[in-house]
Amino acid sequence: MFHYLIIGHACDEEQEWRHMKFDDEQPTKRLEKKFIKRLRKDGGWDKDKEIYVEFILQSKNLIHVNYG
């Protein structure tokens, strides 16, 4: 199992992250497309809103996010 933590933001919006897991390793382009699609859906943004991917972290273990 491969776990990915993808961090990015939409133009003029705060940075966001999404956790995704897959049975096999995924190409970067596929991860970027899935992240952008998910952010558009969650944020209610149309295709004119630019979304940027800043980091993609990969692990074979669950990735935990701790704030502050």
C-alpha cells in the first residue's frame, strides 16, 4: 500500500492537503490531476480557478499530520 500526502493551493486561497492511498505506486501527473479534481469538488471551484501542487510526499506507511 502506498500513501501520498499532497499539498497545494488554489489561487488566492489558503494551502490545503489531501491524503490518498493506492495499492501500487502512482505517477506524479496522475496524483496532481486527482488532487486538483478533488480540490475543485471540495471548494466548489470551476476550471478557471488555478490550482497549484507544491509537495507530494510518498510513504509505505500511513502519513500523520500534526498541527502546531
